[in-house]
Amino acid sequence: MIKTILIIIAVLTSYFASGQEILGQWNGTLNVSGTSLRVVYHINKAENGYTATMDSPDQNAVGIPIQKTTFENSVLKLEIPNAQISYEGTLNKDNIIVGKFTQGGRSLELNLAKENLSKESSAKQVYVRPQEPQKPYPYYTEDVKFENKTDKVVLAGTLSLPKKEGNFPAVILITGSGKQNRDEEMLGHKAFLVLADYLTRKGIAVLRFDDRGAGESTGDFSKATTLDFAKDVQAGVDYLKTRKEINKNKIGLIGHSEGGLIAPIVAGNSTAINFIVLLAGPGIRGDKLLLLQKELLEKQYGAAESDIQQGQENFKGAYDIIIASAANDENLKNKVDNYFKSKYDENVSKSLTAQITNNWMYTFLRLDPATILPKVKCPVLALNGSKDLQVPAEINLEAIKKTLLQAGNKKVTIKELPNLNHLFQECKTGSPLEYEKIEQTFSPIALEQISNWVLLQTK
């Protein structure tokens, strides 16, 4: 998914600090557009005040730093500048902090209590996931490992085969952004487990693997870029070619979100790839995509139009500096930092500079599908949900189609699927806040579209 952290920063919100009685763990529940999100704050004493971190159990996020924490005269103030969020609450005689957080001009109540929250208010709701397959499976699975020898990274994954013996067409599933395991597990959903199960039952072998640094895979995820992940996928292709059960002339790639950018990178540089499927794959350059995503999400969350437009202007200016840069070095970081200082205070500018000049973000902002897709000569299926707010369907599908056709690739199928979100769930609004509450993990319509097309390519 285009950075799980973007969901946390853009949507979630809550922050913490402490006084003498304020040290320790605090809990609260944030109600955002009818969705309850638990937050847990850990308050610690520092040499010159306090430090705090936030956990978001419902979004699988732990240790999010609170950048400014003060507690004076029973008033707690917390700030996460890079998310433009503030919180202020008063500790009362019942040891409850009663307060509000503000984001984009919108304020919501957030009360915090010590670890003794009632079961009803602290327990995480468990949602049914009816599509998740249960063992024993009617097919063969095997835990496997293969190596990206260039980066000396060992990737661990699962290979599922329709039968233990045979010779089958195969696909590799490529996760979206953020550290993902082989099931692309998020918010209780295991999208790739469901997809792999569906395809294997249809007679297609599937390789899915933990991202480098995730699960059982080695390597440092934090230093890797989209181009590094492409090398990991290529290592998976090389591995499949060593397996006697795999038809080496019928190997394809299925990439979701950022994976939909990685798939054409690999396919454009390998004659071993016979087809690719892009699920909510980007069709426009990274900086343009993130600006559009930011605008749509903020509108969905009710931010003021003036704040949205000011944010667009501020971030576009920073992204333009990165696009024009020759290298991601200290000179660039200084330029970006000085730019942000003209828009925000020093703490905010420092945080934002670090965020958009890290290795992954710098590379992603500059990656342009218009320079990647023309190298792809194999058949392409591109699917998007009509309510996708993270990789909006119309503009990205049109760009993918136009770029491929102009490059002479006529084997292109483009489809926008009604009422599906970024995870290909049937939804109401497309908001990331819905993802967890929706019991469906993967639309049956989308699963059928994918499998039918893949089976057609592998006849």
C-alpha cells in the first residue's frame, strides 16, 4: 500500500505526554468518521522534560514518536509537526486527561486514561474474515528461500502448487509499499493469502514472499528503495526457473500498488516475464501521485479547502526541489530544509525534510511510469477500483494505457472496477478508515477478473 504510514499520519491522530503522575502508559479511543481507533501512549521522563511515543494497535503501528511534549499546570500539550497535528488536554482529579486534538482546523474529543480502561473501551473489535482459507488446503504448499545475490539478501516465502507433481504456469505476488509479509497482511486482512489461494485452486502456481527485513527475510528494509525491491523480485523469477514444477515459458508478475510499479520494472528488463498484472499500479510520476493522494484523503477526512490547497502548494514546492536534484545528498537536504523553514517552524521543517529525503521517498518521488512502461513488451492487465483514494483509478489507468500503446504494446487490458477501494474491497467511500471494518478481504469480482485473464495468457 502506498505507505501505511501515510494512513497513520493523515488519518490517525493522538499524542501524549506526562507530569509526575503522567508517566507510564495511557489509553484512549479516537472516533473518526464513525470509526473507533485505539491509541496507546507511553510517557517517559527525560532530562529536560518528557518524551512520548504512540502506538496504534488497530493500524499495527508501534513507537510513533511524539515530537514535542509539555506538561505544565495539569495541562498536557503534544505535537506531531510533520502531520500538522496538535493535542491539548487537562489532567483532572480522577486521573483522566480530558482534551481535544486538532488537525487541519478540525477538532475531535480525545480523553485518555491510565492502563485501567474498561474492557469494553480498550478491547479491539475482532472482525470476521470469511475469505481467509483454512488448512488443510486442497493443494501443495512449501516454505522456500531464495537469494538476491547482488544485495546479499535472502528472501523467505511460500510456493503454492496446484499439485505436488506437475508442470504449472506461475505468478509472483509483489507487495505494496511499507514493510509487508508474504500475505501482504494489514488491518487483519491477508490479501495475498486470499489471492494465492484463489489462483492456486485455478491451476496456477504462486510464489509470495516476505519483503526484505520483514518476516523471515533478511536485509534492511529501511534503506531499500523501489529499485532494490525490483531486484528481490527478479531473484524470485530466477528461483522459479530452477523448479521443475514451473513452466518457465509461463511466468508472470502480479503487483499491488507500489508492486504495480515494480512489476513493469522487472518485466522491462527480463525476457523471462510473459505477462504482468497491475493492481492499483501507478501510472503517473511519484510526486504527482502523492500530491493527488494527499488532496483526496484530506477531502475525505473533512479538512478545510484552504488548508488542503496550502498543503498542496507547500509540498509541491519541496517535491520540485527533489525532482530537479542531481543526488540525494546533504546539499539537497539543506535546500529542502531551508524551503520548509520558509513555510513552517524549525521543528516541523526538520521533520518534513527527513521524511521526504529518505532513500525510499526520494526514489519514489522521481520514478515515472512513463519511462518504465515503454520497455514492457508482454501482455498487461491493469485494474483499479473506482473508489481508490490512494492510487485514483481514472488518471492512473489512462496514463498506463496511453504510455503502453504509444510504445507499441497493443496487448493491454485496462479495467476500472466499480465500488472497489485501494485494497479491492467492496466499499462505501474508499476511505482507508473503512479497510479494517470491511469483512471482505478481496472482491470476488476482482479475483475472477485476475484469474480469467491470467489463465488466458497461460493457455
